[in-house]
Amino acid sequence: MIVGVIADTKELLSPVQLKELRQVFKGVDAILHAGPVGDVRVIDQLKQIAPTEAVCGNAESFEIRSELYVKSVWRYQGFKIGLVHGYGEPHSLMPWMLKQFENDPVNVIVYGNNFEPKARQVGETYFFNPGSFSGRQSEGSRGVLGPSRVGLLFIQGKKVDGQPGIVVPS
């Protein structure tokens, strides 16, 4: 199974952005959005590519917060992926995210906070951040916009591998 991962869209996708995402996510079985979506219609746009699951981010409107959960667990053939935007400083982010899923442990945690593309196994949990679709850079690079980034997760049985930080041409 291949899962497309996106975070930090912030607003409705333009026709050009949607076209580019169709190319990058061609053949994915599902899409996970780690927030903030910025506009709930983004989920409908992504569903044109593949089934989509999303959570809200830390800077969402009341409307979005009323429609999306802060976290969710996505299940696929016994494999569990925790989906959460994440909150807090980078040094405390992983422990915070693990605590969010301590009652329902997951194999992977997909998150969007801090905008740093990451694919890292820590103990029993694989942490995955696709990077920022809106071009925001990781902590320490505030104000500097970069390219739009997304990621891909490859799931085979109980094994997972990821490719974060894929640049979306625009």
C-alpha cells in the first residue's frame, strides 16, 4: 500500500496545485492530511485523487474544528497509523505525540507540526512528517518560504518506509 501524506495546505488548492498533486500522488491508495487544512473543501479536492483522512491543525477556524478531529487512528489490515497535527516545541513533540496514542498504540505517527520533513523510527513507532505544502520552513527558518512538499508512506505487511519532503512542482 502507498499512502500520500500532506500537511499545511492553509487554503483551497488551486487548479495548478491540484494537477501537480495528482501527478505526485498518482497510484496512492489513500491520502492522510496532518493539518492545518485551512478550508474543509481541501479534503473534497484530495478525495478526487484517493480516499482521504484529515485532522485539524493548531490554527484552524471554528468551522474546521467542528468538522475534523484533533487526532485519529487510521487502520489498514492490522496496521495502525496515528494522525495528528502536533503541538508544542520541537524538543517535546515526539513524547507529546506518543502520549496522544498511549491508549491505542500505533505503528506510525503522521504529523505536520514544525514543517520539518522527517521519517524516523524511534523504538516501536515510526514518525513521519511530509514537510509543509504551503512552503513554510522548519523551526529556525521562520519567514522563509520554500517549495511545496509532501510525502509518501510505503506499507508492506508490518513494515513501513517513508519518503518525506517530496517537492511538488508549481
